[in-house]
Amino acid sequence: MIVVGAGSIGTSLIDIAVKEKNNVVVVEQDPERARQVSNMYDITVLNGDATSTDTLREAGSDRADALIVTTSDDAVNLMVVSIASELKIPSIVSIVNKKEHAEFFRKLGANVMENPEEVVANHLYNAAKRPTVRDFTMLSQGDQVFRLTVKPTSPLVGRTLAESSRKGILPPTILIMSIERDGKREIPTGESTIEAGDVLTVFSLERASDELVETLTG
């Protein structure tokens, strides 16, 4: 695995990859960052320019299963992705800092993570504003996945999911993916009945408003 960029996201990624016992090579242009990562991990760290084909070849592009680009500069990221595509690295992943650039990356065959700063901001907002919401995740198209605990005052309590949908309590953009009760999880059907204390994993096709979350929670 080749990781380009050893900033905060890149370093966290390196830590995960090393713990999972991947063979990691890091390319970092800043000499001080490169030195720090080299001191932290027993891996190969190249202090060089990843927009150079020779640098990626030196990093082992011919043996790499994946390349992940994590810099804050979309122009740099796109150039690296383009070279990686030409070098036929099987799996190419990149951060895209501005949503309007994402399609350029996808056309080159890269999987993308759009606007990581917005993702972090949404996590922070939900942690502060919605303390009953846990494990919040925002997907690339704005879809959301989160978990919430149902209180006795929730209008979901005592109703099946099908009934809640018919009554408009669950809007058509919301899907309950799982119900956790007494430490056991199950994938629900329309006939599943919600009880107080249930932990629901919720998928939303669009941003779930504070009002909707409060209604579902109770």
C-alpha cells in the first residue's frame, strides 16, 4: 500500500494500515513530516514528489495493491491519481477537498472521499447538537447513516415500521436498517415493532433535520 501525504489524515491512515500488518510505503514531500513518520513506524518513507512517475515507481507501484492520496491539494491529488492509473495500480483512492472536482477523479477510476473537513464538521455538529445520535456517518452523495436510542415518548414505540411509514412518522427518505434490543441486533421487516430502549441504525437519503431526529428519538 502506497500512502501519499503524511498530514493528519495520512498519519491516521498509516497507523491503521500498519496495525493491520500491511506493507506500507509513504511518500511525503515535506522533509520534517517524512522524518517524523519514519521515526514513528518501521516502514519505508520516501521524501519526494509523488507527482513524479519515477517517485511512484521507486515506491513500488509495480507491486502495490493500492494507492491512497491524502493531501489537501486537489491538483496534486489528481496528478497522482492520473499517474497511478497509468501505472495500473489496482485500487486507487483519493481525498477530494472540493466536491466539484470529484467527477474528474472518478473518470480516472479512483474511489473518492469528498470534502473530509465537511465530514468532520458534521460529526462535531451531531455530537454537540444530537447527543442521542451515535456512530454518525455521511456518505459521498450526502446520504447519512446514524444510530439513535428510542425513548418511551417516541411515536415509533408500539408501532410496526410499516405503520409508522403509513402514518408519516417515518418519511420515505428514511430506512431503519437494524434494531438492537437487549444486546442483540436484527434486520427488521415492515412488521417489526419498535420498543422503548431500542437502538436503531438509520439510513437517510438526505440530511436528517434536527426536528426529525428529535421526533424519532422521542
